[in-house]
Amino acid sequence: MLRFNAIRTGYLLGISLVLAAIIYFFASNWGGLDRAVKIVLAAALIVLFYGLSFVFARIRTIPGQQTFLSNIFLVAGCIAFGVSVALLGQIYNSHADSYGLFLIWSVPALLLSWITRYNPFYVLSYVLIHLGLWLYFYPALQSASYSKLESLSITGVFALVNLVLFLFTFLRRSGAASLKYMSFIVFHIALLAMTNSFAFDEYGLVMNIPCIAVIATGFYVFIRIRLNKTLLTLNALAASAFAVFKFIELAEAYSSSLFFVFGLIFVALLLTGNVWFFRYLNRLGGSSPDMNATEAETLVPEERSSEWISKTVSRIIKVVGVLIGSISLIGLITISSNVNHTEYVLLGVSLLLMISMILIPDSRLDSVIRHTLLTISYITGWASILWSDQTLLSILFLIVSIAGWFRSSGKRQLFFAYAFVNLNLATILFQQFREWERWNWTLESIILSLFFINAVLYGVSFVVSKAGLREHLRDSSLFFSLLFLLWATFFGDIFPHSYMLINILYFVVVTGMVFAFIRLKRHSTAITSIVFWFVFIGFKYYDLLWTLLYKSFTLALLGIIVLGITWWADWRMAYSGKTAFGADHHSFSFMRLSPLLIAIVIVLQLGMIGYQTVRSETMLATAASVKLKLAPVDPRSLLQGDYVVLSYDISTPPPSKSTLQEDDGKRGKVKVVLKPGDQGIYIADRLYQDGEKLANHEIVLNGQWSGSRIQYGIENYFIPEGTGRTIEQNVRYAYIRVSHNGDALLERLAES
């Protein structure tokens, strides 16, 4: 089963890389393709992926995986439609990253979700709709101005949408588990945001009541009415997040020594509640009396998801508790101490706490409490040595920290303690190198020193007698050695040609490690070295070849290689009799089950592409040409590549012509009358009134109020990557086409 899932992961990764390559290719605005070719490629891209879905649904070409590939290519076809819509926006200079793009994209995603009931379509639809809603209220290129009540209402819209979606999926017991959990999480995030008294003042204070009521209701429903450990755990995370957020609000309003005492008590209660809750969760049964047979079949995956979500939530709560505990301890000592050097008191308390945790036997102290208090003492002690800036005290704290590392147990605790030892070493090195006035590269010397120290410790690990400690020291020292050496590859020339030498050293060393560890079958160190090898290649590739077009070709090549290797491994498994056909026995191709409905959706998508193309081409051919004065800036769209944002003179009508301009919060549609001025440049003359007659050469242009300015939908002009600065410096005018009904299309930019 593990190999079966690895094969599927390989196919999924390969297809994802190819899709990313296509997106980068179009986003690069490659000048070698004209408008017609790009449009044909956009349509062909959609047909290609849907065609592959049909092929794998009908032809048995990949052993045991044709059904999976058919469904994945169906999803890829829907993604390709979104890329094609974005490409049309690039061709005709439509809004960059606008809400309309994502809402149009969500239509076929929703239809395919309804037809197939496939989780990837559910997730895609959910993300697209939320992106569309967010960009509707908060456009990427506008600074939305809302009152506190309006902002609260917008957040409430997101909360309400997700609450309705959650109740629908939860009460119907539908198979859309991803929608159920995503809507539940986003609903609580939105509800928590509405309790923010910093942003919403008294509204936020009032919203605390429904937030507490919702959390309490969740505990009751998920324990008493319908047991669901995953939702119960997420509800506990929501309760913890609410408690922490309210603690921060109170800390900002009432900072005093008494409050920091309360902070320590709060941490104790938070961590105790965390331990108690998960012990209680483990005692809960896995089924409820009214569960039918269909629901019982879903119990195993539900339990699996609950297990890793529980571990994740527990760790998050512990980390938050440690941070609040450290801040509270530092704040308490700082405020309440009456001595001149508070940092020494803080260091003494942290050392006392750390030594106590080291000396107390395991039988007398819970391991969670020990590691939590050790971590708090690490953080407060490090803060005190930074504050005191005394090398001897730093060395003393380092010695005790090393003792704490020996006292730790478990991989995560040992790794964290080892990381703090490196942090202490970095502090000591900084204190020493800073005193050398002629040493001009302090950071470089610290990083290289830490690399050599960890490299030496890696060699020492081979002679350590205790097996567990030896393995941990070997893995941790290797990780930090490679981390600091990777960091050093980004330094300039410390001495002649050092940049090139360090990069060559890194590549040779890590490449040798990859092959050596694989040959020696040392899995953990092999994985570590492989990850650092790919990180190095990735960073250096982006550093040296920072263009979307090069990224596109590279990602396409990687995708083809991954697909080829996966296909070869799949055939080997088939010939060796290891293909898990049984694991795919209950799956089915949606292209075979609902070909007619899916075909209708595909035709609808191609129709949308065709309609937008014909409409835009008609405007370019028949609409009136208008010359406008502009001033550009230079950002990048997520899907469409580089573009310039155009600010027109007509975006601000003359004050004498419009009293509405004084209202910075004005929103809604508006029509502006343009008339030709000097050198044929059109200017804004007045706001159009319904029924008025226009003079010769006057043109009505549709716009939208955005504060005190007007936007016309022609503010984006897509350009080849890296040319934005040239356009900013040279272009001064824009030529647009305006149809008889006032819609505009940006045609080109010019210097004159």
C-alpha cells in the first residue's frame, strides 16, 4: 500500500510541475507568441487535459492507475481553464487578480463538484469562492476604506458563509470531509477576528459573548450529540486561541506585575487543560449508538485524521503556552525587581529553574511539565544574556544549557535543546568578534565558526557510547552543519573567489553525502542531505536565472522526469506482481460515469473563452480610439505575470464638475464624459447625467468610484517580465477603445 501511494504521489507531483510550468510560461509574457497563438493555446490547454482524462478513462495504459490519472487530469483541466481565463486577462489587459477571474473560474469547479462529488473539486471551489469574495471586498490594487461596523459586517459574511457550509456538510453527513473541516476552521477564525477589540472597539467586546457560546455549543454537540474527535479537537484549538487572544488584549490594557503573575497562572491552566483534554479525548469511544453502517465505514479514516490533528493541536498549544510563560516571567521580573541590574535577577531565576528541572528525578515530575519549564528557562536565560552582554555569564548559561540537553528526552526536545545550544554559541561568538575592531565581517565569521563546531560534533558523535544520544547528536549536528554551510553560500567574497569556492564545496560535499548515505542505508541522514541538496539547487537556480520563462522550462523538464520515473516504477511493480489493484478496486473514473454532464461543462468553459475573445476582438476592431495621459507603477500578478498599474488624469474629475469627489468613501458606478483637449488627449469634462445629449467628439466612459478616485477597468497593462522600469520611465500615454455603451479596453501604451 505504501508503494501504491508513492506511485500516486509521483504522478500527482509530475502533473503539478507541468501545470506550474504552463502557468509560468504564460505569466512570462513571452514575446514570441502573438495574441492569436496565445488564445489558441489557451483553448488547446483545456482540451489537452480533459482529453487525457478521457483517454485514461477508456484505455488501460498504466497498470492500476488509469482511473486515478483520469480523475486527476479532470481536475487539471479545470485548473487549466482558470489559467486560460487569466491568460485572456493578460492578452486584453483585464483586471489583474480581480474577483471576477476567480468567480468565473469557480463556476465549472462548482459544476464538476456537483457531478463528481470529488474532494479536489470541493477544495478548489472553496478556495476560489473565498478568493473571489475577499478580492471583492478588498481589491488588490485599491485601498478599501470601511467603517468599523462595515469591516465587522464583512468578516461576519465570511463567518456566516462558512457556518452554513459547515452545518450543511455536518448534518447531511456528506462525503465532503474537506469542506466540513475547512469551513469549521475558517468560521472560527472569522468569529475570533470579530472579537478583536483593538480593531472593532465596543463591537469586539460584544462579540465575545456569541464566540464563547459557539465554542461551548461545539463541545456539547461533538461530545454528547454526535461524537467527532477531529471536530472536538479543532473546537478545543478554537477555545485555546480565544483564551490566548483575550490574554493578549488584557496584557495590552493592564500591564502590571500582578497581571504577569496572572499570565503564569494562565499558562499553567492552559497546559494543564491541554493535558487533561487529550487524556479525556483518548478515553472517548470511537462510535455513537445511532451510527449506521455507512458511517461506521468512515470511522477508520476519521480516527486517523483525529490522531494527527490532535498531536498538531497539542503542540501548538504547548508552543503558545511556552511563549506566554516566557514573556510573563520576563515581564514579572522586570517590573517587580528593584535592583539596578534586573538582567542578573532574570538570569539567576532562569538558571535556578533550569537546574531544578535537571536535578529532579523523572518519578517526581511529569515529562511535559519538565520540558515546558526547561524551554521557558532557555528563552528567559537567553534574553538575560543578551541583556547583560557579559561573555562569562553567557558561557555559564551555555554550560547549564548543555546539561539541559543531556537531561532532555525525545527527538523534538533534544533537537530544540541542541538548537538553543547553537543560539548560545552564536551569542558568545558575536560578543567576541564584535570587540575586534578590524574584523569587518562579524556575521560571516559567526556562521563559519558554527559550521566548523557542528562539523566537529558530527565527527565526535561516532565515538559516543550511548546509542540514543549518539544518533541524536549525529542527526542534529549534520542538520546544523549543512544549514550554516548553506547560509555561507550566500555571502559575498570574504576573500578573493570565496563565494565560488564555498558554493563548489557545498555542492561537492552534499552530493557526496547523498550517495554515501543512500549506499550505507542511513535513511534519516540521507533524507536530510537530499533536502539540503534540493534547497541549494532551488535557491541558486532562482538566484542566477530569475525569469519566469526559465522557471517554466525547468519545471516542465522536472515534471516530465518525475512522470517518466513514476511510470517506470509503476510498470516494474506491475511486472513483479506488486501493483495494489485492490487498493483501487472501489475507485472509478468520473469521465466514464458522467461523460455527458462533464462534456457540457467543458463546452461551457470553451464557450466562456470564445465569448470573451470575440467580445474583446470586436471592441478592438470597432470601438472609438481615445488617447489618455497616465503615470504607471510596477507590480506582478499571481497568475498573469508582470504588469504596470496605470493612473490616469481622468481618474480624478475636476472639482468644479463633481461635488462627489469630496466624499472619500464614495462607492458605486459612475459615468464620465470625456472630450478631446490639446494634442488630441481626452480629458474628463463632467459626470454624465441620464438623458443628457453629448456634443460631437464627446465620449461616455463607465467607471467605478474608489474613494475619491474613479477606476475604469483599464488600469492594468501586462508586459514582458523585467520591462516595467523601462515603461515607467518612457511611456506617457495610453490608447484605449471605448464601445458605444461606455465599456473600455486598453489597447496599447506609447511615448507620444
